[in-house]
Amino acid sequence: MKIALASDHAGFELKEAIKEFLKKHEIVDFGAFSEESMDYPDSGFAAAKAVADKTCDRGILICGTGLGMSIVANKVPGIRAALCHTVQYATLSRKHNNANVLVLAGRFIYKYLADDIIKAWLATGYDGGRHQNRIDKITEYERSLRC
């Protein structure tokens, strides 16, 4: 699986820490490349666009709280980003929402929990069924904005 990975300065440490966990996947790192202050939209938009245009299969974005990256990613048509603080949230974000971007809070999630969340998120499939109608409504709304 090809994964777009991005952070801001506040998520840099966790981003670097989870790379070892993700080593069996192909990773495209969109930054940050240090703890020097930078703006999360710069790396977040680039990573989300890579998922939306199918250059990458999924994305993992990290900022201090996860809120900024969630906002950025969900501005990109075709992205369903989910801020997950637990394994259960990650599992349900895939099963019910077909989330293609996982967002983590770098200042609040420890590496061991991030690894568990990512493992569950990557392993969980989409249930479809009754949930597909909801995804279709989101997609249709996004299409209506392009006019």
C-alpha cells in the first residue's frame, strides 16, 4: 500500500516515529522535515491531493491536535479524513465512512497507541451497504460545488 504521510512541526516527532511501523508500506513523505515551525496546510494539502488523485492509496496526517489537518484534508474533494484517538474510532472510520485519510494528534497520542490505531485503520475494510448511500451524498455534494 502506498501511504501519503504528512505533519506540521508539532506532529513531526510522531510522524518520524511511525515510519518504522509503516516500513512494509511505500511511504511518500510530504513533510514536515524538522521541528522548525511550519504551516500544516502546506504539507496537509499536498498529501490529501495525492490520495484524492490516487497517487497514494491512503494518507496519514499529523498535527498537534489533529484538528487543523482534519480541516485541511476535508477541503480536498474525494477525501474523507477522520481524526481518531482510539482503535475503535479508527475501525469505525473505515467500516462506516470509508475514511481514506487518518488524522492523529501528535501532542496527545503516544507512539504505541498510534501504532495500534494505524494497524486497525489499515486492516479494516469498508462495510458498504447502508453506509454507501451516505458516502454517495457526500460525493454528490462535492460534485455540486465544482459547477
